[in-house]
Amino acid sequence: MTLGGVDTNELSSRTMEARKVPGLYFIGEVMDVTGWLGGYNFQWAWASAWACAQALAEQK
């Protein structure tokens, strides 16, 4: 688990793609999202990965 990371305001909330660098994606614990209780960090990692994967799949 980390504290800090990539500012979520710099990313698309739908795709996790960087707003300033198209094609660059961030998911999971590299983002500045903190789950204070057990399990939230896992849920965020899975949910952000799913959103990113869906966006990448739509590009084909």
C-alpha cells in the first residue's frame, strides 16, 4: 500500500488515461486514492483495472 501517487484530477475517471499524455494509463495503488479500511485498496485496484481494460478494449 502506498500514500500519495498520481493525482486523480490528472486522469480520466472513465478510462484512467492521463489527460496530458494520451495513451498513458494509471491504475491501482500508483494513484492518489487511499482506502482507510481493509479491502478498499484491493477493490480500487480491481475496479480501476477493469475500467482501464474496458477503455483499451473499445479502442480496437
